[in-house]
Amino acid sequence: MKICVIGTGYVGLTTAVSFAMMGHDVIGIDIDQAKVARLQAGETGIYEPNLEDELQKMLALGNVSFSSSLEEGILASKAIFVCVGTPPQADGSADLSALHQVLAAIRETVEQTADKAQTARVIVIKSTVPVGTNDRIARLFADLPNLFIASNPEFLREGSALHDSLHPARIVLGTEEPQALAILEELYASIDCVRVKTTRANAEMIKYGSNAFLATKISFMNELARLSAALGADIREVAHGMGLDPRIGPYFLGAGLGYGGSCFPKDTSALTELGAQHGVQMPLLQQVQQINEQQPAWFVAQMKRHVPVLAGRRIALLGLSFKPKTDDLREAASLRLIPLLLQEGASVSAYDPLCNERVRQLFPDVQFADTPYQALAGADAGVLVTEWEQCVNLDFAQVRAGLKLPFLFDGRNAWNKQAITEAGLRYIGVGRS
Ligand code: UDX
């Protein structure tokens, strides 16, 4: 099927490449001409495992192309995917200006063409938008009878985005219009998973609810980790024991420095703001956000129980991106931790496989290293901030030889505690006895 994908960020590009891999004929549209040229040349400009390889393969096969011309994309396509950003505004609500610009351009393009009443097309909103937005869009387009609106939220995780797009746990199809549903069913025909066919509003709420619930699990475990640290329990064992209950499940029970990224912080604040706009207080979700924001400060307080005076000490941070296997720094715990340590009077050295240069622009006083060992050499203590494989699997005897004090603080509970202890170092995790 001929489709176009408007917006070629993490979600749009992954969507375009994954549909091309399913055999569809995809045009990716972006207003940024330099980006379009780069994508045409087979460069993603972002790090996402396998995405660049598959992009190049799909370009060579002719299954995907890129353009800045909305008209070209829209007129050729039966499905128009909108994947533009909906970043948070100052009050936490989602900024829909990019979405509205795209919708206005789609309307203009369709109106100016002779076939406006003939070709059935569906505008598929993948961008995360406040509940009710898709229905409002449908009302705006009600005068164009063959143009349908559907909500089809994405659930892909950065670091495994392509895999998640091709092997989703479910596909949510939010539309009650049979023609729109038929187009979407045909598009996703090769994917074997449950379809949730529902209303547009339900689809929007499923997306927010899923992210808010996952964020809640993490903050709950971080709160329990604080208590575990105070009482001498080990949160990893607690999580394991809890997760065996099928009603709880083993995932997203990992205590650490808190969640970051482009979705959880943005979607939890958009949801509480949506509640406020409709007179519904959401105290649970407010606490989830507050616990997350406080987690790096709580962690520094834990560090000070072992190194009471951080002033004059050098702390080595391993990993800077918000999670491993991505170069995304949005809402990364590292960006909260660095200023907290600098405020304490500590100096900071850091290593990340992909983010050193961009963090250097934000914090020019940090010393950046090419390897974890280089960051740790001569430091007083080390902190695991992001569980990159190259930061987790270390030779701890070599680490011990370079560190001035014997402390390793595990901000992700991912290091091998026994190996660290055997190397003569002190291991301090998040909520671990
Ligand atoms: C998330 C959702 O998982 C995805 O479905 C949605 O569409 C977009 O948002 P992503 O932000 O890419 O995906 O990463 P995810 O793997 O969910 O991790 C988010 C954050 O939570 C990371 O900072 C991670 O370190 C943290 N996390 C995750 C924990 O602190 N503990 C856990 O147990 C799991």
C-alpha cells in the first residue's frame, strides 16, 4: 500500500522503515530539507539499533523515499501517518502546534485537488495527543467525506524501536469508521498480534494510561527502595519476589535513578494537566512525578552517607543517555545528577559511548573520557548512571587500581555486586542492603 509518514523523528522514521520492511511503499515527509537529504542518503542522524542498516536496505529496494513536499506524499497515499512532536509546554500540557500545522496543510492539499471526494484516505495520528483531540480533528474534517481520522498510538521503546514496531504486543486501532479500519487492517496484515479496535478517545487514553502506569510502577519501586535502604532490605530481591505474582508481573520494577526519556515525563505531566483542565485531581500521578524528580537528590544523599564531604572529590559518572542503546538525552538522570554534584563542590568526570559531546556543551567543566576506565582513573568514586553494556561489564580489579576511594554507587542496580566486593570495592546500590 502507498502510505506517507509526516515527521521523521524517532517515531516517524521507525514507522516509515518498519512499514517499508512489511513491503509497503512509503514516503517519509519532513519540513527540514537537510534532514530529508540525509535520509535519502541513508543516514538516520540518530542512534537506534539496526535502523540505519534497514533504512539503507529499504532505500535500495525502493520501498521508502523521503521528500519535503507534503503534496507529493499526501496525494500518493491511502494512509497518512502523522508523527510530529507534541512537546510539553510550560504548564505541562502538550503543544499541538506542529500537529495543527500539518493538518491544515493536509486539508489545503486535499481541497486543491480534483479527487477530493473520490479517494478514501485515512489520517492516522501516531503523535501522543490529549484525549479528545482525534475526535476534534474528525469534526474539523467532517466536510471531506472520504477523509477519515484514526488514532493509532505507538508503544515503541527507544533502543529497540524497530523490533517493537515489527513485534508489538498489541496494535490499537482507534476509529469507528469501517473504511478507515479496513485500510489499517490491510496495512498491518503481516503483523501477528492482538488488535484493540476501539474509539479514538479510548485509543488516546490507552496510550497515556500505559505510560503513566509504567511510570507509576517505577516510582513505586523507587519509593520502596528508599524504605529498603533504611530498613536493610534488598529491593532487587523484593522486586523478584513481587514480580512472580502474575497480577504484578516482573517488568518495570527496577529501582534506580528514575525514569527519563521523551515519553514518561511528558505524558505523566500532560495527563495531570488534562485532569486539572477537567476538574479531576490526580494526586497519585503527581506523586509519581515528584518521586521521580527527587530520586537523583535522594541518591546523592545516599552517596553522602559513605562520602560525607563531596566537595573536593571527583565523581566519575558512567553512562549519560536516558537509557542504554540510545543517544537520547531527554530528561536523562545524568542531567540532574551533574548539577547536584557540582553544587556539592565535587568535580565530575564522565563517559558515554554516544553523548559526551552534547553533554560537554551543557556542562563544559565536566571532564569527558573515551572509556569507563579513563573516567574512573583518579576519581574518588564511580556511579553507574546508565546501564550501557560497556559500563556494566567492567574488570573491577582494574577499576580498583584507578579509584582513590573504594566506592562504587550503582544508580541502576545493574553491576555485579559480588564481583565488586571481591575486587575489594564497596558496592552501594539503590535500596540494596
Ligand atoms: C517508553 C515506553 O516504554 C514506550 O512504550 C512508549 O511508547 C515510549 O516511552 P522509552 O521511553 O523508550 O519507552 O523507554 P523505557 O524502556 O520505557 O524506559 C523509560 C525510562 O524508565 C528509562 O529512563 C529507564 O531507565 C527507566 N526504567 C525502566 C526504570 O527506571 N526502571 C525500570 O524498571 C524500567
